[in-house]
Amino acid sequence: LELAWCRAEHFIVDPSLVSTASLMSHQHQQGILLLEEYTLNSIRKPSVSQPSKRARYEFGGLAEELNVWVELSRLYKSVGDLASVAGIFTQKIGTKEETSKGLSMERIGNYAAAVQIYSNALSRDHWVGSNPNQLEEDLWDDNRMHCYDHLCRWGELEKCATINIEGGLPAVWQDVYAQEHYLPYIIRSKLKLLIRQDEHTDLIPFFDSSLKDDTHKSIIESRYCEDICLLYFIQRLYDKSQYYLRMCWQNVINDWSNVNPLLLVAKIGILQKLQKYFELQQFLDLLQSFSSRRINFNRIKEAMDEWNHRQPDSLVHPITVWDDVNINRFLYTKRVIDDDKDQVIDKNGKQTILSHIYQQKLTLCNTALLQNNLYMAQSIINEIKHLSSPERSVKIQYIEKHMTFYNHLAMSQNGNHDKQLEILSNSLSLSDELPVTGSLTDGDENFILSSLKAKAFQIASRNLNGVEVNELNRSHLNLVEKYVSPTCKISGSNISYQLSVSGFETLSNAVNKTNEEYNAKHKGNLQLQLALYANNILLNEHAQNVEDNGQYALVLVRNILCAMAYGSIDARKWFPRLIQVISDFPHTGTCFHQYASNVPTWMFIQWVSQIVACLDKTESYVLREITQRIVIEYPQSISYPLMVSSTSYNFNGDVDAEDAVKGFLATININPLIGWLVEALETLTPTPDMIFKDWCNCSSGQMRSPQRSDAIKQQIRSDYLNMIDKVFSMQINLPHMKGGTIRERFSKKFSSFVMDAFGEDASKLVNMECNDFALKIAELRKLMEKICNDEKLNNADMLKDYNPWLAN
């Protein structure tokens, strides 16, 4: 690839060979670079590759260049760059609307919708305008198989991959295109079906015959070594399986040594294979260690315990990697049961294996939900449903995953009101499947299910926002009346609000019934969940007209502070929201006082800037106690923000607030250096011309007043003198601390013009007409802009140009 790139102007390599070599050698970026170089060199004719039995398209003219773009899109997709793939087919090749829709669905993980789009497009005979070209149909075919792979729909994948192969699997070796595009999916789907269904397959004779040909053998051992290793394991040919497993390890080492350290995608792809290889090696070693092939169940159980603590990452690893790991584990446990001829594993042992399989499927379902793969999650839930539940705790996890699936499904049904209520009914009815017990963990179970029910209410409330009662049919209205709280009255457009209230009551009852022996962290999480639910109700637009809505404000304030007292880090992030709630609902102030006293003072330091900024507001009375505690216990943390904010306070006659701030400042006994630092930092930004512009904009409104009272004149004079002090005074009211060269240059150039226009003490300004003021300002700003640009007055490279005191 590197040689081809260096000689790209002299000879051309078939783009399909470039993409294949890049994928096999994990040199994705090198292949992308080479193909992009071909497009820049305006290639005309690639070298001829091995002829294909089934020609995909006729090369010549424009099709040759399109072939480069197709292979380039293939490489972009291999590194997960679906946006570039969509751009190539939209702007360079020209595609139907189905292509962009399908790629969009893939981008968000909705592979089921993408499969439906591609399948409909491939089966469509009549098109508006021109028919899609062969390149686009090939893209649909490839993407459909890719989506089936991510949905783990192996039967459909096998059908799509073999439908165009005439003459059985051996015919693949006669078609280069089929080898590159279909053979990987054929082997993968048939092997998965063999493991899951234990049915006869033509995959075994295909491998046996292919390994007799040296060319075919080299391809299989380099690309499908892992698959043939598992195939021999299924046939109980453990020695051959061990041989090919060692070859897998060697291939990983070779790939890792050849991959560029900067190719993160390629490196992750190599590392994702290690867990499968390690667990297969572990299990082969276990089987070989058993004397006379007699199963040692204790060792098997230890291996299963290790698996439970060694799962792939739910967000980093795609669902295909998860399925590979889980289906291999299923194969190993199944082999243990099948090989237990001496009945070493008793009934309890088999129940343990069943629980392990059950737990693995639940974990896989959770990953599918996190990755928004709802079809995969639903298929796993249906599989679990047919398994006998071994334990009550596992049954709870099944119901939890099932309700979570319904909640995810409800979020995808925005706008379909009838479907929303049907999903809500199915989700809530699941909680009735669990029989009530008097166990100590009953509080945990109750809260898990209640929180999911509350989540279902919340999603339905969000999606039914604004829906009128008369928009629902009678059966769905009965569902709403069945599940909402008996205290709620359904009328008008308040369906959304009443569903939220019902969810809140469900969650509130669960929190009140939770086990008192929970640790502080768990209690904090419970309190936070209830508080956030109350917050969602307050943000509901229909809640604004509810008279008793203040109770949810009280819940929000009380539970956030309780969660903070229990040490919740997430609860601390919501403290600014409490300040806003107190402003909107003043009656919550007493509750704030009561519960804030239980929160350690250090938890408020994060929001000390927001606290001191509100000390001149109406809600300041509830913040004074917290401020006093910070002033006494952590004075250094509040000195600077309090010093900065105190210069702009406007108490509006609130004597108590003003006296409180003065008391805080006196208590802190602020170091004079802090004051120096505050004023010195103000000289860094904005620049003098920006300060002057701000004063112009501010004073324009005051100058337009038709009747200028003495108070207005005094305000005009005060603002003007403040601007003069900041812009043209070289002394910054601090001893031995002068402005930098920027202020000095600006003052020398423009101070005389400003003084002549408005007077040194604003004597001319206070009585000046508005039109005259506007003309003077326009002249001065134009003059400043011209001189500043010509002489570069605002250019400075060193800190001393702004403030020598800070520089020293």
C-alpha cells in the first residue's frame, strides 16, 4: 500500500484490491489515503483483477471513477465514518432517498429500521425517474447484511448472503466479488446457527474441501482462523481446535505489530478478539485437565464466576462482540452438560448453569438497550421468557429489563398516542407478574419496579404533552383512568400532567417504604431520583396553572438537600436550581433553612459564586446563613467572589441584605492584595476603546430622556467620571500601581478630544441635546477606530503592556 501510494501517479492498482488489502492488514487509513490520491489524480483505468463470474458493473468511462468512490466508502464505513459514506453516495455517485435514510438509521443504531429500508429498496421494481445503478444496489445489499449481523438475525443473514451464490458454497471460490462481500457473512451466519440450533450444515464439508487447496487454505487460515477453530471445537476435535487457536494468537501478534500506533480503530478491533481467544483457551485447558474426561464441576463453576466479572464494555464494544462472547460461553456450558456422561453434575449444578445462562442473556439485553438496539433486546427478552426462572432475584432483573425495553420503545413512538398508551399498559402490567414476599430485600424490589413504573409514566407524559381528552378513543382513555392516581381528575389537556403526578406518587411511596438499613450513598440516590421527578413536574407547562403545585417545589428543595447531606455528588450539581425554585416559590425558604443546616459547608463551595451573586436579590434571606458559614469556615474561598460582586450590588432599599453583606466583608477581613488583584485584573480586558464603546451604548438611553431630572443628570455624570477613571486615568487608585502602555498610548491620543467634547467633570454632557451627543459620539468613535487601526494602539505582546504590577 505504501509503495502504491508513492507511485500513485505512475500506475494504478484495482481499487477493490486496495480496499481488501487495507481491511485485511488493518491499514484502513493507508488505503483511504491511496484511494483519495487516485481521485485527485483523475484516474481513468484501473488494472484488471481476477475476472469475476458474476460481473457487478461494466468498467469504462465514469464507472471506473465511481468504483474508486465505492471502495473508498467501504473503507470509511470500516472505521465508523458513516457521515463520509453518506456524503460520497449523495454528492459523488448520486443516490436515491433510501440510501441516506438507511445510513441515518444505522448512524443512530436503529438497524431494524435500516434493514427494512434496504429490503424495500432492493425489492422495488418501479422507480420515479431513473432506476438506481448497480453500485447503489450493491451498497444496499452490503448494508443490509451488515445490519442483520448487528441484529444477530442469523437466518436472514444466511439467506441474503447465499441467495446469489449458484452451485453451493464451493462456487464462492469462482467469484472474487462473492469472496469479498458474501463469504464472511456466510461463514459467520452458518456457524452461529450451528452453535444455536445444532443442526446439520454444509459449512463443515466446505471447510474440509477448501483446506485441501493451497490457495483456499491460505485465505481461510488468514481470514477465518477463529471460525475454523470453533468448528473443530464443535466436532470435539480439540487438538485441531488447539492448533488453530495458536494460529489465531499468532495472527493477533502479527496484526498488532503491523498496525500503526495512531490507528485507534484498528487497534481496538484487534484487542476485541482477545477475550474470545482467552476464554476458548481456558476452556480447552479445562477439558484436557479432567482425568479420564470426567467433569470437575467446581472448576467449571469457577470459570463461570470469572466470566461474570469479565464482561465487555457496554458502550465501547459493539453488540457483535458481545454476541460472540456470549454465544461461545453458551457453547462451552452446553458442552459441559453434553459430556457429563457420569452424571457428575447434580440438579443443583444444572440449576447453577441455567442461572448463569439466564444472567448472561440479561447482561446482553442490557447492552442492547444501552446501544439502542431494540430489536436485539426484544429477541433476547423473548428467549428469556421461555426459560424457567431459577431465582426470584433473577426474575426481578428480567422484569426490570423488560420494562426498560418498553420505556425505550415508548420514547421511539413520539406522536403515536394510541401506541404510547398501549406500551404504557404493557409496561405497568409487568410489575404484577412478581409475587409479593416478606423478604428483607422487598424494599429493593419494590423500589426497582416502582422507579421503572414512574419512568413509564414520565415518558408517556412527555409524549402525550398537549393531547386533549377528545383525541383518545374510549378504550385508551380507560387505560389512562385505570393507571393514574385516584386523586387525579382527567379533563381537558391535563393528561400529561396527571400521568406525571401518578408517576410521582408511585415513586414517592416506594422511597418511603425502602429499607432503613440502606447505606448513605444509596439513600442519597433515592432522594435524588424523587427530587428530579418533582422537578420534571414543575417544568411541565400544564403545571403552571395548578394551585397546589408548591408541594413539588418543597419536595425538590427538601430531597436535593437530603441527598447532599447523604453525600450525593450528583445532588450538588442541582443546587443552583434550588435558588431559582426559592425565587419562584418563596414558601420553600423555611424548608431550605431546615435541611440546609444538615449539609456540610464544604458542599456549597462549588457554587459560592452563584451564592454571592444573589445576596442583593429577594431570595438572599435564605442564603445568608450558608454565606455566614462559608465566611467563618472557609474565608479564602469566598474572599475573591464576594469582593468582585460587592462592587455591583443594588439592594433597592433592603437594609437587612446590605447590613449582612457589610458584616460578611468585615468578618473576612479581606487582605488588601485581593482588592489590588481585582482591580488589576479589570485592566486586562476589555481594552480602553471597548470600555468607551460600552459607555456610549449605556449613555445613549439616558441622553434620550426628554425630561432629565437631577437624579438622571447625577447618573450621567457618575457613569462619565467612572469611564474617565478607567480609560484615561493612569493611576488605578492603588499605590505604586500604574496602567500599562496600552492605556498610556490611548490616553495620550484621545483624552483631549473627549474632555473637549464633554468637559472634565461632565459639565457639557449633562445639558447636551441628544442629537448633539450622537454626533459627538460618532465623530469620536470614527476617529478612535482609524487611529487604533493605523497605529495599532491595542496590539500588545507582553503582560506589562496591560499592567506592570501583575507582570512584576
